[in-house]
Amino acid sequence: MRSQYNFESDIKFLTGKGALRNSTVALSNMGARRVMLICDETSVKHGQLNSLLRQVGKDLNIACQYKKVLEYAMAEDCDKALRLFKEKECDSIIALGQRSAIYVAKAVKIMLKDGVSFMSNYLDCAVNNISSKPIPLTVIPTYLSSGIEASNNVRIRCEDKRVIQLDTPFAQTNFLVLDPCLCSIVGRKSIASTGLNALAMAITSLTSGVNVDPMTKVYALDAITLLTDNFEQCMMYSGIRKYRFNVAFATALAGCAYWSSPNALLTELGDLICDYSGADYRDVFNILFAKGVEKIDFKCDFDTYALVNLIGYNQYVDVRDGKNSGQIIKESVNNYYAKLKKYVKYPLKLKDLGIGDEVLSKVYDEFSKVGDAEKIDYANKLLKDE
């Protein structure tokens, strides 16, 4: 089991066998006496909720559970969860599951801090920049995480299809727990989506700007190391929990790197496509990333020396002398996708996900409304030839 602090954003990580059992002490130290658990229906169906309750049920007072979050985080979920939190007089939140459950938990934390009763209020107003009511938030991601655990991003849908987008430090995760017992067996397609998602986030964070934060580099390179050591084994032996856990851990680390670096364009475009099409975010993000690697010139050079020391030469990342960052990135991504063909038919174009010209046209129009030349050029490069 590993326990470490990210002093840049003050998030504690507890990972490895026994992490859930040991988390109860840290939660108690944070003042968690009456905990509200928010999870998605997928976590209930696949048994992660029961695994969590078996590990912490005797040592942690879970006063109430909101288990109705579906694939997308809805404003109605936030409102209902908030009312339940107040009714049961809770003092802290645990989010278990995927992207949608984590968004709802972060939204409830913000609403409690602001004294807001309805999430739709944020359609017309911003988050208050003053905090007088800290609410400890623990995030327990499942194997199919998308790396948003360490982000300050919240994205909530309304019934009228409008989207509430918040990016605030008051959505911060205080404690992130990843335990192998939550890494349930999934198919190769899901393993491929998760592994590629981690790779995309890690590489994007390394190439996002000249002044990449040192901690961002550490998380990104650690994520790549874990992936290159475990990705193919996980595809071949998906029944072995160790490999699934290491890929899940890589995704969490890559998410820490990605959300602490400039990434607005790729995320914004991916979110819009998912809004209009209903496609899986990981698949869309991975396809856009791969297209970007081929079509967009990298403007900065990351530390290849550090990459050599951490990874060395392997079948995925070739860092021999004479190659610049752009060459390494292109070849690494191509190697990952080439390996996937041995195990699973993975979508390589948005059209493979059933996303047609009508949706892409709407996305392009929406993405270029502000008239920003950089955004329009970016969208044009990634959406054409589809």
C-alpha cells in the first residue's frame, strides 16, 4: 500500500491492497463522522459498492447513500443528493464510481459551500470565491475511471440539455483512495479505452506548454511507466487483478497530470461531441488525441532524458538517441494502437462510434462560435476527414 501527498494541490493518495480499510483512519482525522456515499448504478451492479461496504462498514458511519447516478451527471441528481445530505445531517462525502458520480459529489460540495439549493442556479451565476464551510470529499475511483478524480472540473447536464460547466478549487478532492478490490473484471474493449485514456492524458500534459510543472511531469512519467509495464499483460490476462489495478493507478496519475496542465481545447471538443452524440467520453477523447498526434505539430520539447531513465527501450516507447519529442510521441501512440489490433477491434474514427456528419457539423459550429482562430483551426484539423 502506498500513501503520498500531492503538496501542490493538497490531495492525499492512498493506493494498494488494504487502502479502503486503512482509509477510515484518515477519514476520521478529516472530521468524517456522518458520511454521505454517492455512487453510480454501474458500481452497484458490478459489486464495487458491496466491496466498499465490506471494507469500511464497521469502522465508518455511512449515514446515507445516493445510488441513482446514471451515465451522465444530471442537475436533478445534485439537487436530490443535496437534500439527502442535509436531511441526514452529514458532514462529509464519499464518491464511488466513474465520471458522473464524481461530478455529482463535487457539485454537492460546491452547493453546500455556497448555500445553494438547486444546481440550475449556476446557469446564471458563478461559484462564490469565499469558502466558510469545508466539506471533506473522498473519491474512490473504479477501474473504468477517466482520470477526473483530481480535477477541479464539474460538468452537469440539465433536463433541457443545457450544460453547467464549473472549474473551481472548491471542487477539489481531499482524499483519493484506490484499492485493487474495486478493480473488477471487464472486457478487453474497456481495458483498451482505459489504457489509451491514461496514455493520452499523460502525453498531453507533458506537451501542453513550455513551463510544465515539475509535479505534473512526475505524475505523467509515472503513469507512462505503469502503462508500459502492464498494458499488454492486462490485455492478455485480464483476470489477474494486479495488472488491472496498475492500469487503473496509471489512469489516476495521468489524470493528476492532465488536470493540472493546460488542456482546454481537447477536453472542450470531446465534451461537445459527447453532448451531441451520447458516445463514451474515453473513446472520443482517445480518437481525438490520436488524430491530434498525427495532424498537429508539437510546439515544445519535453524531457526525453527523464523518459529514458524511467522507461528505457521497450515495445511501446522507443527513445533512442536522435529522436525528438514529436517522433517519440507519434511512434509511441502508433505502437499502442497497433498492439490493440491483436486483442480487440478498437474504434479509430469518430464514425466508428456512429457519430455522423450532422453531429460533427453542430460540434464544429458550436466550438467556433467565439471566433477564436486557434480553436477553429484545432477543430478543423481534428474533425475533417471523418
